[in-house]
Amino acid sequence: MRPIFVEGRVVKGFGRGSKELGIPTANFETAVVKSAVASNDLDNGIYMGWAKLNNDGLVHKMVVSVGWNPYYKNVEKSVETHIMREFESDFYDAWLRIAIVDYIRPEKNFDSLADLIAAIKGDIAQADAQLKRPELEALKTSEFFTKKLTL
Ligand code: ADP
Ligand code: RBF
Ligand code: MG
């Protein structure tokens, strides 16, 4: 797939407790989700890519879930990014830039939370391996990430 670039502020999600699962996901506000989906034909599913916070020096690996949010009665999609590194503290309100670079799988229903967590761990393992591909690695230094923002 061609890369899809999305950026916006990190807002409070819907308290489904992904942090308690050990897999926190940074959520974008609805307006950002809507325009990203509309202007890129972004289908529901699980993807891998790169993420950067504010003007930080590092671009991190990430996995992202694009899907329907049940709390909006299935009329609004959410875009939730799990950055594949540990942070000392939360970064609500930070400016998050992501490049969605490859598709992993469709969103699925699971019989248990344990199964969902196992699937996400599998996604992370796949992203960790795939993002080493030179053509995907190259996107870390794209203009989208290197441009310095006034925040
Ligand atoms: P919410 O429902 O508010 O999105 P989560 O339980 O999904 O809550 O936690 C997401 C928040 O955790 C992010 O907005 C961010 O501030 C913080 N966070 C800490 N580490 C990470 C990480 N590695 N990836 C994504 N978010 C993280
Ligand atoms: N939710 C699902 O219902 N089905 C999925 O297949 C699914 N896959 C996910 C994959 C990744 C990489 C991430 C970060 C999240 C995924 N989620 C999935 C969303 C998960 O349910 C959500 O983050 C929690 O409910 C907390 O909001
Ligand atoms: Mg979240």
C-alpha cells in the first residue's frame, strides 16, 4: 500500500482500559479520524507504521487499529495508535504524527480478552519484523516527520 500520513492531538479515549491490558493506545480526535478516513479511503483494520511525538528526535515503530467505536453506536471510526516503546508518563495533548505503511489484518471479534491481547502481541511481533524492510524504514526520514512544527 502507499503510505497514509495522519497527524493531530492525542485526546482522551473511551476508557476501555487498553492501558490496563498493557497496550495503551493514543487516540485522535473525531475530526482528525473523519478527515483521514475520507481523504485516504482508509479501510478498517490493523496496520503497522511509524510514529513521532511533538518535535522529538525519534520516530518509533507503531501498530494502529482503525475501526468502529461501539460507544458511538457504530457510526464513528476510531484510530488508535500503540507506540512500540515504553514511556515514563502519559502524553495526552501531544501532537502525534503517524505514517501507516502496511496492512496487517482485519479487525476481528474474539472469544476472550486473552485472545485479543494475544492477537495484538502477534501484530506487534509482525510489525517489529516487517518494519525492518528498507522501503518501509526509509519512510522514517520523510518530510512528514522531519519538518519542524510550531506547537
Ligand atoms: P484512552 O482511552 O484515553 O486512549 P489508553 O488506556 O488507551 O487510554 O491509554 C492511552 C494513553 O496512554 C495515550 O493517550 C498516552 O498518553 C499514554 N501512553 C503511554 N505509553 C503509550 C504508548 N506506548 N503508546 C500509546 N500511548 C501511550
Ligand atoms: N479490537 C477488536 O475488537 N478486534 C481486533 O482485532 C483488534 N485489534 C487491535 C490491534 C491493535 C494493534 C490494537 C492497538 C488494537 C486492537 N483492537 C482490536 C482495539 C482494542 O480493542 C482497543 O484498543 C481496546 O478496546 C481499548 O480501546
Ligand atoms: Mg486509547
